[in-house]
Amino acid sequence: MGMPIHLSIPAESRLLRLARMTAATVAADVGFALQDIEDVRVAVDELAALLIEGSRTGATLDLCFGHADGALAVEGEVRDGGAVPELHPVARELLGLVADDYSISMGEHGGPRFRVVKRGRSPQA
């Protein structure tokens, strides 16, 4: 995969399936094993849902998917000036299982952002 893939969607929970589908498609396209594809899908779903929670009407969730050196990195940001949300302990534990690294912080555009990294194994693993 060469260039990063960008996706912007309204920050609405009913549209998070687009983020999940894109995450799974990109992970499959770069050759991730089935379990790693599912892990990426779950991580993006958890973090995107966290970011859009409490966002203002009309806010946008911007996602960027990039792949390098066997790892897929997904970044997401809601541009609404909201605060950085607190991650529930159960979600923190789940993300610890499905992601190699993740962070939640204030983004460049004044809203909350996340970054998640998953290193893929070969499909034969």
C-alpha cells in the first residue's frame, strides 16, 4: 500500500461501520492475517466510538490509515474542540489485547484524537 487512505465521516455512531469496514479492508489489503484484521477492526471501533461520544452536532471524524514496515497505523480526530475523553478500564484492557500501541490526546485541530498501531503477522501464522 502506497499513499495513506483518508476517510471523513459525520461523527455519528450509526456511521462507525464505515470506519470498521475501512480498517478491515486496509488490513486485508496489506496482507494481515484474519485475527489481525479483526484486531484492527475492534481497535478502530473502540477508539472512534470514544472520540465521537459527546461530540457536537455536525462534527466530523477524520481518519487516516497508513502502512509501513509491517505495521498499520490508524489516526482519528474529531474537529469539534471537545475535551480528551477518558477511556473506560474495560476498553483499556481490550485495546491492550488487540493493539500493539495506542494513544488518546488533543489533536492539531482542537479536538480529541487517537492513534493505534497494529503489527501484522503473515496469514500463515
